[in-house]
Amino acid sequence: MVYDCAVIGGGPAGLNASLVLGRGKKEVILLDNDAPRNAVTQESHNFITRDGVKPAEFRKAAHADLKKYPNIVIQKDRVTDIDSAASPFRIHTEAGKDYEAKTIILATGLKDVLPDIQGIHDFYGKSLFACPFCDGWELKDIPLVYIADGEFSFHGIKMISNWNTDIAVCTNGKESFSVEERDILKQKQMEVIDDEILRLQGENGQLKTILFKNGNELYKEAGFISYKMEQAAPFAERLGLELTDMGGIKADSQGRTSIKGIYAGGDTASGPPQLIIAASEGSKAAIGVISDFVEDTF
């Protein structure tokens, strides 16, 4: 069978794109390896009617919506390669299956690259977070640590200050701030600690102590991390798609990429990485697919 569209990635962008396509009378296959970026997240926020929802519950409810439409197929499998030279496109999966589709929506998202600090993954998503828009409300009254790493650290602290200004900044021995930025942090009474971090300590996901290599300790129970993001899947590079300066797939307002028939939606193409924005971008990409079908056939 040749599908009208193969949606690759089952996060909010891929799920919403599949819904719009299905309701647009298209034959759709959603390919998802069930490894979402927000798997470490306890609750998702800022999505009206779904504020505080657990990511697994969100996906379960979304799958229930999709299963109402017989023209939407959900296949749990990891896509390993896409043959863009074939017509229709040919998609290869880890399970050894091949699928053909006239169009593709890439909704594979991004992955977080955390600072290389022992123990950091034990607390990420539980007491250490990346996005103040997602978790700032819950941490508004708690003295925080901010682990800086890179050029966007100062911007991150500024954003966090909307919710909480009681912040101790750890640079882990790296130079993440200019002289002027350090002066501003000092004026804001934010301590900057330049000691290298040995490890993070706590239990059951609850941070307790930052232990430095010189033997000093900082006692904090929550905080934020400066982090980087990169494409979760290699398809943009393999297909030769144009990228934005931030590393996202370059797409127009309806998800069209530099290759005809391949669309991108959600975090893989744009930011900021918010559940509701990703869902919206998936919807836009699906509308782009349907609009182009109509233009080609009317």
C-alpha cells in the first residue's frame, strides 16, 4: 500500500499532524519508536485543558483520538532510513519493514544534550529542569542552583528570574559569562561559583548536594540546567535538508522543507520546545500536505 503521508515521530507534532491528515481523508501511517524526549518529565504544562498532564497519559489520549479514524495506522517501529530518490518515498524500519508514502512529515523532535556531570541524569526531570516556562511555577519559592554551560547561560538565568531570583550559579569551571554579565549577576546578588563539579548527590531523583572537586559543597534541592539541543534523528543531514541557524529543519509556514514532498513540524523544525507549540506546528505541516495535494489534483 502507498500511503498519502508517513508521519515519522509520535510526539505532539506527529500526533496532531496525523489527526489533521486523517480528518483530511488521507491514508496515514504514524511511525513511532515510543522514545519521547519528555519521557523524563513528570508533568507537562502550558497546554490549556491539559495542564499538569503526565506525558504518557497525553500520548494515550492522543492515540485514542487517532484510533477513531480507520485511515490512520499507528505502527510502533523506529525508522532507520528514508529513500528520497524513490517515487513514492520508501521508508525502512528497524523491524525490517518497508513502507511507501507520497509525502513525509518529519516530527522526530530534538534531544537534550546535558552538561557532562556525574549524576545529572539521576535528577533531570525530577528536581533539575531545563525550561522555566515548563517548571518555573513549581520552583518559584525554592532557592535554586543554575548549572551554566555555554553562551546561552546568561539568557537562561534572565528567563528564570521571572519566577525566582534566589539563584546560585555554578559554571563548572567553564567561562560562560562575559565580564559585563558577571557584573550584572553580582548586582542581582546571584553568587557565581567557578569550582569544577565532581558530582551531584541526592536520592530518588531529589537533588541534595552539589559536590565540587575541591571538596566544597553546595546544598540545593532544585534548579535549572543550561543545555543544548540537537536533532533526535539523522534524517535532516542524510536527506540534505536545509537547516536554520539553531539547527532546526528549515521549513515554511506550512512545514514545507527544501525537498518537495517532505515536510517538518514540531521541535525538529522550530522552537521554543513547548507541547502546545509542537502540536500546532504539526497541524500546520499537515495542512501544508493537504493543501499541496489539492493544488496538484484540483
